[in-house]
Amino acid sequence: MTTWRAAVLAACVCVWLGLSGCLGMQVVQRALEVPTETPLFAGGKDVFGRPPMCRACHLVVNSLNARLVPALMIIKAKEDRRRGRTDSASRRVEYGLYETTIEQYVASACTTQDLWHMKDVRKNCQTIMEAHEDEVLGAYSRWVKKGAPEAAGSGGAWSWNWEVCYKATQSCGEELAMHALAEFDDDGSGAAERKYRSEPVPSAGTKQGGLLQVVAGSFYDVMVKDDAVDTLAYTAFPNAGDGEFHGSLLPALVKVAELFDGDPATRGTLVVGMVDAENNDVPPPYGTGTKAPTLCLYPAGNKGWPRYISDMNDGRLSVYDVLYFVMNTGSRGTSAAARDLMSSLPADVLHHKAWDHDDL
């Protein structure tokens, strides 16, 4: 959705609800910060001699594998455990178990965060998928049927480059397709040198400052993997500016989390988590590389299309502001729940200004 359409939507919602003062809050979808550009030469070829379509295929496969392969391995592990039992469930045949997951991830392959900032790559990805989506689905299905072998370059015999970018899509010539994808990592953009920090993964349900604690190593599992739940991710810099920004925003987020968790009808539909960005670098495709706090919602049913709040207002967001953001960006059920809360909560809760109090 373009910025102006988001603004019009917000205005319509305000008029519909009879809410005042909400037109100052703009909700937009924002891509990742653009990394250093890959140097390109004649014909759009990069340092490896890859034409644009081949390079796009490699980037798409790497992006898909970062999300889809772990999801398929989880299914495979569950199936292996089931088949190892001796009860009737071990003999049950599950049709379409892998195919549904493969179709879901491949369908959104061109709209992931790590590709969204690269317009040409995204366009080439769409061209590839329009012509060869069935073939790409088939490549991942074959990989599963072969027992999920290790990729070439990691001691295995399976070549994603050959299977997807040559056999399935003809995006790369045979000579380029004979190499492992890992051989193309250092393309001159500096991405291959980036390192990511993570605190130790905490126990499930661990709270930090009243919000669910998330670290770089658990971000996917907690915030992205469950496609049935909306997740609100706060990337925090707790000590920046003497902690004033963090201290202003945190109470509103904690209150929103409490409101959803406190009602049996909405409990478990919205997860509010916090990543301490001073100690964690969330890697692509979910990290932003940002040096400032962000608030992002991953909507249920559309986790590959995150929504960022456009104006953090120095952290001075009330419960009303956060609910308004959730209402405009969440899935249908979560959006309706946020709207109901905005209509039913007393004004002193909705518009409480934590930054006006001495306890900051």
C-alpha cells in the first residue's frame, strides 16, 4: 500500500470511529535500509559475471532457504518421530504436509524484507515466479523426497543453484549453475563480512521489562514462525539518550500486551516482544540494521510483509497510539480487538503520558 493510500485509510478509520486527534499518526510499510550496492558492470553483470536474472535467482533462493528450509526441517523431524512410534498414528499417511508449507513460502518469495529494497531484483523475481513457480515448487518437493540432503558447499550433493536456477528456471547458464551458492556470497557489497550478535536464547516466556524477551537467535521462532499470531516487535536501545525514549514508550507497550493477555477472547492473538538492539543484531531478512528504535508488526497470515510505524515521536506513544497502529496493521481479528479497546477503555488509560511523570 502506498503512503498516500495508508494516509487516506487512516483518515477514513478516524471518521468512521469518530476519533479525534488521530490524523497525526501515519502508518507505513517500510523496507530495510539499503546496504552497500553490489558493483555492476557492462550488461548489468556483477563481479562473478552473473547477469541480472541469475543474480536475482541466487538472492531469491538464499532468501527462501533462510526461511523455508528450517520450516521443512521442523516438519521432517516431527514426521520422523511419528514414524518411529508403534501406534496407529505411525501408520497414518499425511498428504500435502510439505506441499502446503512450500507453496506458502514460495508464493511470498519476492516480497520478503531482504529483497524489498532491491527494486530490480524484486522485478526479476516476479518474472521468474510468473514463468516457473510450479518448477520452483517441484525443486523443493524433490529435495524433501530425497531426504533433505545437505547442500553442495556444505559437504552435501544437493545443489540449489543447479536445481532451481538452472533446471527449474533457466535463470543461470550451465557454467554459473555448476557452482555452489556459497561461492557467490562475496559480491563486493560487503554483505559477506557482516557479523550478527545475539544474547543467549532465553527460556520460552521470559519477560524483560514487562515484554517478552527476544534475542537475535530466537527472533524467527518467537516473532515470525507462527503464522496464526500477530507479533509486535520493539527493537529497543534502552540506554540511548539517558533511557528517556525507552522509558517513555515501554509502559504503553507493556499495557497493550497486558490488555490482550488479560482477556480470554484475545489472549495469545498478539505477541509483544522486545529485542535489545544494544546487545543483538537481528540478521536479514528480519533485521533492519537500524541504529534507532523501531516498532514493527508482523501480521498473522502475512508475516513476509511487516508494517513499521512511521513516526516514533521520540518514544512518546500512548496506549491509544499503539492500539491505533495495531488496528491499522494487524490481521482482521487483532485489528477488531484493538478497535474495541480504543472504544471501551477510559481516557486516562488510553492517553496516559508516562513521560510526564517523575518515575521515568
